[in-house]
Amino acid sequence: MIRLNIVILAAGKGTRMHSDKPKVLHALAGQPLLQHVLETAAVLAPVQICVVYGHGGDAVPAAMANYNSSFVLQEPQLGTGHAVQQALPLLADDSVTLVLYGDVPLIQHATLKQLLQTPDALTLLTQRLEHPTGYGRIERDKAGKVISIVEEKDATAAQRDIKEVNTGILAAPTQLLRQWLSQLRNDNKQREYYLTDIVAMAVAQGVDVNTAQPAHDWEVFGINSKLQLAELERMWQQEQARHLLLQGVTLADPARIDVRGKLVCGRDVEIDVGCIFEGEVHLGNNVRIGAYSIIRNSSVAASTQIAPYSHIEQSEIGVNCRIGPYARLRPGSKLHTDVHIGNFVEIKNSEIADHSKANHLSYIGDSSVGSRVNIGAGTITCNYDGVNKHRTIIEDDVFIGSDTQLVAPVTISRGATIGAGSTITKNAPEDTLTLSRAKQLTVAGWQRPLKKK
């Protein structure tokens, strides 16, 4: 088994992004470009991942601090060859080094494994393009063997007609890579040290130069502008939609769905237009998601229906629930079986047991709600005293009348009824009616004030 080092080049300024943020920290599918590369790299189980950063100061290491990687500063930036040189002190000679790019976010694990099939050779990831403008060209001899890579700025007219291009991604024995990098020169129009120059050195030394190709063009699509970022976002979302369709998910419009993480679906799931899924989301069998809903790091059990414009975050929804439209489930919400949460109802850090419902215009926060509870329109759990949060307990078979305020900490006991318009500050006993209202008055002879002329 080979010992693998991975070097990720992430020092570019990204001038065409027109942003103060380092290019590799711009988001694709909900996470930074560099994070995509780091996660793919980790799957290969390398002994070392080294990120070479530059522009943006310590913003890149700070943003990726949770990843088991080393960070090396390239200052000044003198080309790709110079960038890899900065990582060499961290790389063991008895290994293979794989070079990736922080602005090429969607390279796939299976493609990278191809590059590691011949650990004694220099292996390049190449691609054939009908319009190869901007890329270095792969030069081959009459026998079809790679002899060099020519950068476009240094290429002749004949070389620019070559369709096979260099993606920049490569793998090489570390000891040889160290030797080749020490011989790089910057006698080119850019006055930079090109990593691609190692190809001619390998050929001159008699080292095999192999090539591999990605399974999908979008795998090697690099980001240099907001336009390219938007184009790749659509490519990736189209790919996500294709996978969902092949798994049997019904999408009202495959062009109008965004998956920014991992979406796992059961059988006969239906997703309407404009929905966004972030983080890790699980949808059970026969779940229906209404238009323009946003679901983040949550699970939705079988046969539940989410009506349009609902927002759900870090929540757990049980079987056969009905949510929305315009409902909001905030972190810590847990709904059991057959719970109904209607329009403009907000739930936060609360558990609601079987067959309970809050159908209209209510806030339920820091609460434990029992089974078969009816919460009337306009009900509010007043759980915050300005300093601390307090819990509201609503036991089984409770009926809460409309426009009620439950001032926590408070318990509404089993079977209790709370009259509409009440403010409840003390525990309500079971199987009784509790209410608090001002006496209704009618003032005879009262007149509305008139507007002064």
C-alpha cells in the first residue's frame, strides 16, 4: 500500500472574483470550494494533507481549522511549481504526492484513484476540449507518448490547436518530484516557476508519463470568477437532480432544486420547485415537500407532508405529520406521529407528542407538549424572562384557547382547558377550566374623538 501525501494549492488571489474574500473560501453547494477538496482528499486516507495558501492571510487556515491538515504560506506567489516547493519540507520521500487545487472543487474520489494506479510514474489528469483556450496543451510524440506540457502563453499556433489539455492535477513519486522541482526555471513570459515543466524532465529521465481522464467534465472545472462559480453551481445541482431522479424521487422541475449537502430519500418522495436542502437531510417514504421550502440538518419520517414556504432546521419530524404552509421549525424541535403545525406557527426547542396540533399563528418555545393537545390560534409560550429560558409543560388532552399567553415556568395538567384570551402564570389543574380575563364593560354615551379641522 502506497503512502500518500496530498498537496492542495490554494494561494491564488482570485482577482476576477472582485472580492476581499480568498477565492477558495467562496461557496459552492453551500460550502467553501476548498472544503470540497479537503473532504475528497480525506477519503483517500493520506498520511499528510498540506494546503498552500497565500492571499487572504490567515483566513484560509482559520476557516479550515477543523480539518486535519497542515498549512504553508506561499509568499510571494511565483507560480504553481514554487507553490509545491513550499510544501516539500513536510513530505516524506518514500511516498507518492498528489497535487490538487483549492479552486477545482468537484474532483471525484474515483477519478483520483486512477492517478494512483502506477505509483512509480508521473501521472497527469488530462481532458479533451473542443475549445481549449486558456489551458496548457499536452504534447505527444508520434507514438502517442507525452513529451511535455506547453502553457498557452508560450505555445505556437500549431500547439494551440491541440485539444488535449492539462488540468493541473497530477501524482508523482515524492523523491522524484523533489528532484524535478529543484531544477525549475522561470525563463518564460510570466516569469513564474511552472509545475508543468516537470513533465519534460520526467521524459528526459526516462520516467513513464501516464495520463488519466475524469469521468465528467465538471470534475475539473476551475473557478476564477463569479460567473464560473454560478455556472459550476448549476452543473453540480443538475448532477444532484439527476441522481435523485435515477433513485426514483419525483422532482417537479429538476432545474429548480438546490442540494447543499447530503439528501437521502426513501421511496415515492415528491419535491416541488424551489426547495433547498442544506447539511444532512433524510426524507422517508412517501414524503412530500412543498414549493420553496428550506430544510436543514433534519429528518422527516414517512408519509409526512411539508406545505410550501416552510423552514425546518435541526429538527426531527415523525410519521404522517402535516407542516405549513409558512411554518418554521427551529433547532431542537421534535414532532411525534400525526402532529399538525399550521401556517405561521413557530416551534423552537420543543417536543410535541402524537396527534397534537397548533394550526395557526402561534409560538411554542422550550416546551414539552403531550398527546392530543389542541393549541389555539395566537398562543404564545412566554419562555424568556430577559435573562434565562424557562420550560412550559403541557400534558395530554389539554385544550388551549386562542390568544393565550403561557408564562413559563408553568405546567398545564392533563385534560385542562384554558379559556381564550388568558394569561396563565400559575399551574393549571387537570380536567378543569382555567382562565384570566378583565371584566367586559360597555360605556354608555361614549363617543369617538373627532379629527380637528
